[in-house]
Amino acid sequence: MGRTMFPCRFCSSRHYGAVIGNLFPCLSVLQTKGDMMTFLLWCILLVLCWPLALVALVVYPLVWLLLLPFRIVGIAVGGVLELLRAIIFLPARVLRGRSVGYGR
């Protein structure tokens, strides 16, 4: 049984996943909310302890650069695992054939 793409209410694109009340929280919307919360927390830190807030502002890009290779490896491993999954399920998809009423 393959994954089905469903329309997203937030970004007008289609996503893989299961139907949960016809609501598909898009990653871009979740990322925007997280960015706003991070900024508000940083503003509070700036008011309470400005030297620590400035240090965090300088250190954050350095940590991001250090973690970038791990993100790239994660993307590559995810792609390889998806390829293996497709190869393993290919015989089942070929033997299953087209269903009646499947409009593609």
C-alpha cells in the first residue's frame, strides 16, 4: 500500500501522510511559528541579560555551521533508505497491477 498525497490547507501544496481530520500542518507554517517563539524568547533574554543574548546571537551561526554536515548526511541516508524501500516494494507494485476505478 503506497503513501497517498493529500492537499494541505496551509501552503496549497500536496503532502504525504495520513488523514487526520483533513488537517495537514505544513512544515513551513510550523517553522514560522517556531521562529517567532525563538525571537520572542531572545527578546526576553535581551531585556533580562543582554550580554548572554549577544553571545547567543554570535554563537548560534557557528553551531549551525558545525551541525550542517550532519544534516547533509541525514538527507543522504533518508534518500538511500527511500530508494531501498522503493526497490523492495517494486515487485509487489508490479504484481498488484492497476485497480479498477483507479483514475490515473
